[in-house]
Amino acid sequence: MPDGRDAGVCRARDEAVRQVGEWLSSLGGDILPLSPSALRSYSKRRAYAGWRLKVTTSQGIEVLDVILDQRFPRSPVRIAFVTRPRDSILPHVEGDGVFCLYPSSASTRFTDPVSIAQNALGEAVRLVEDLRLGVRDNDLRDEFLSYWSLHASDHGLLSLLNPSGRSRIVRVSLVPLPIAAEDDDAIRAWLTNRYSRARPFRAATSDAVLLWLPQAILPHEYPRTSKDILGIADRAEGQGGRLLEAAVSRSDASTLVLLAATTTTGPCLAAITLHRPLNIENGFRAGKVPQGVFTRRFFGEGKVVCGTVTRVDGSWVHGRGSDARLERLAASKVVVLGCGSVGSQVAVALAQAGVGRLVLVDPENLESANIGRHALGAEDLGKNKAEALAHRIRARFPHLRSVEARHSEWDEAIKKEPSLFEPSHLIISAIGNWSSEASLNEWHIAGSRPQPIVYAWTEAHACAGHAVAVCGVGGCLQCGFSELGEPKDPVTKWPEGATTLQEPACGTQFQPYGPVELMHINSMVSELALDTLLGSVAVSTERTWVGRRSLLVSAGGEFTDRWKVEGSGMPNGGFLHESHWVVDRSCCECGVRR
């Protein structure tokens, strides 16, 4: 038996269905409820009720099905084109004949179910008129991928290709999975990262042909035979026909052809596999078939296999080809010092954003007490944090240029490899140790601050957090700290004293906070890192996350007097504050040197 809530939902749905049915009946004409078997033909739509009706258009009489699903009236009305031509692909008509009238995220005016049906039916009738007049062909080009997928039978090819340029020879590997790229190095690097190999992945590769077309082809042009492909190649930019003939002449079995074109919403790719005819050398010695004969025999009526292409290149993974920042981020190198609860999450965020080169440095191994706040989990227990994190990032984002790890302190690493930080565009320090970060600040100043450093730290119980970008202009890290490493402007104070706890072991103190409290701080650090990389932060800057007052009070703390004033407009906390990290003329580091 349904509970009270389910019964209420069912009553509301049935009432909405009744209202739509009455409205349709009021239109007159032949309007019939759909039978259970007819509703089952729309099973993937979760059809609950429906009607079949005839509508008169300028081109004649059409038959449409009106379909309501189990979530109606909270979901849109679906309209199916019953009298559609069954032997052709139509724009905005899916495989079961249902019009694609609304995006998947569409919402409805659920209090007025009749207006939902009226709007859907009106849109559908207008679309039928356009389809019969043939004025929607450009939609077939602009939404090529949707319609090509209805024609394709193979759906496995991945692409690292740069989706621009002219027709050209590219490379493809079929094992362990089919992937196309500009060259063998790109394929092997991706597979090495994806499968976490210690040594470069040895993949067998062969030539493929990328045909760049002036525009996406229409459904009636979709190739079915090798002869069709040659006709398409002859229209491609950059001598596509010659490239195709040369490629198939070098192949002993099959040849992969990729079609590419630019639409109003971006580039699209499709794949076709051509199989070499078995009798192509009949009457000739092996390898001695005249070129003209070879071309006629190869590009005959042999069937081709059409497939879809899934882009896995960086441009698509990071923003679906629409993130204008990506080119700069992909060329950037970031060094992350300290891969703990802050550094590990920030490193992953930068990889997700598309930073192309990462160097991770940490001397410690992952312990069970770390994993509740760490980007790594139990599968990496006992492993070095930097090495395990690099391994995971490479596998998740195999297209990144490089993700390296160093199992050491930062100063030991730089002694062994003086050029490790050069050329880097940014260093992030999430070490959480004052002596180490003070030494880093000293190194930074001695080198005239060759690149920005973003320092990150949390206050007790993660009730506040700080991210400071130390740039070539403005204060150094020490400017905001005492010689003992005490921040000059803390957000919180703790009347009861010590805020750390200790494990039942010597020297193992920790801060008792969880990952949720830390999320705001990690996000702030990551955002400041990106802003610094992209040049919008060029002067030493501090961003401070001031946590919720209720969290602070429950942990036994309170805001400092300065932050009570600063946050007077938001007494409950939960806000971000930004300010310049100013020069302290008495700073024992940069002040002395100045």
C-alpha cells in the first residue's frame, strides 16, 4: 500500500491527467486514449497516460501522440510524431519518434497542467510544419553528434586529437582500447598514465585519416559504403582524397577514417572503419596492383562501420571546449609542497582545472588517521603521499603533460635538483610547519621572488583559514608573522588555551576537525592559486575564510576583537575577506634586506 505521501502524489497526477484529457477532448476530432500496449512503446519515457490525435497542418493531416509520464505535471508533456518518415533521420526527433522540444533540465508550471500540454502541442505542430517544408536542415548540421549516433553502430573510439586544422594523417591504437591522437607519443603517454604503468606503454599504432569537412554532413550523406567515403574525402579540405588513398594502400586490413567539421556550437568528430576487400589483388602479384585498379576495387560497394567518437583531449575534459583560460593553465607548471589534507585537495583541484604540469613534494607516508580529510584513501595506506597522489592524478587525468612526485622535504629536493622549481609559474606551500615555510620564504626572497608562492594554513578546528599569495610586489610571508611564527592577525582566539589533541604516542598532536569544515578553505586556496596563475593577482594578497560563529563557539573559541569589527555586518561568520598582504617595514626578513 502506498503511504500518505505517495497517495497524495498519485491523486495530484491523476487530477492533472484528467484536466489534460478534458482539454484534448474539447478540441474535437479523432482523439483516442493510448492503449497499454501503445504506452509500452514509450517505456523509456515512463509513460503513464497518453492520447492519439490528428492535427491539420499546411502540408496535410499528421498524427501525433501526447504522452504524460509518471512525474506529470512536474515534468513536461512529450509529443511523438507518429506519421514521420521512418526511413530518414529528422531534426529534433528521437528514435522512438518523440520530439526533443525541451532540454533535459526543463521545468514546468505544474499548477496549470493544461498550459503545459498546450505549449508542447503548439511547439510540436510548428516543428512538424518546418520538417515537412525542409527548413530545419541546419539543425541537423549543428546537432550532428545526436543524429550521427542514431546511424552509428560502434561507440568505442576515444580522441586526443586537436579538433581544428586541415585534413591530415593521424595515429590510432586499438589495444587496450581504441584511441586516436596526433602522434604515437601522445597515445603512449595517455595509456601509460591511464593504466598507471611505471614504464611507457607499448601500444601498436597505425595510420588513420582525419578528413576536415567544410560543414557537417546531413543524414542522407551518411556513408554506407567505401565508395561513399571516397566521395566525402574529395570534398574535404587539404587533399583529403589523396590522403585517404595513400592510407588505405599502406594498410593490410582496415583503415580508420575520422570526419571532422565545425558547427555553430563547436567542432564535431565521427569515425568510420573501412575494411580492405579480400579480392583486391586478384589477377596481380602481391603488392603489384596498379593504383587505379586498387582504388576502384577498394572504394566499391563494401560496407563500412560507422562509429561515434568520445573526446578525451584536455580542451574537452576541462570545459567542453569553452574555457578560455585553459590554454594558459595547460601550459603552466605548479609545485605543491605538502600533500596533506589541504595540499592534496588543492593539487586535485588544479588538475581538474587543467593545470598541465604538477610537481608534488612531501616526505611523509599516508596513515589511516589521514584519510578522513585526504584526497587519498585506504588503498594508498603506507605509501608516500606525493607519489601516491601523483599516481592517482595521472590515472584520472591522463592527458595532463606531467605529474611528478618527490619523496622528500622541499629543501632536500631542491638541493638534489636545483632546477626542480624552475621554470615554475607558481609554488603552493601547504606544509603546515613554520620552520619549513620560514625557510621557504627566505629562499624566495634571496632569489628576488622569481615566481609567486601561495601559502595556506588553517586556524584551530578549521574555524578560519588563510591563503596568502606572496608576489614580486608587496609583503613577504614573514611580514604577517612574528619571529616565532605566530600570525599577527588571527581570526579566532581560544580562552581555554591549547586547541590541539594528542594521540597516545610521543609528539603526535593533531587538530580535531573534519573534511566539511575544510572544504571552504581548500576551495579558497585553489581559487587564489588559479587567480595568481592567470595574472589577476599580481600584488601580495591575503584571502581569509571566516567560518561560522556557531562552529567556533561549539569548539570553545571566539572571534578576535579585530575580526568582530571586520565581520560586524556578518556577525554569524561564514564569509570570505580579501586584503593586501602589506609590507612590514620592520620585517626581520624583507625589511632587513630592503
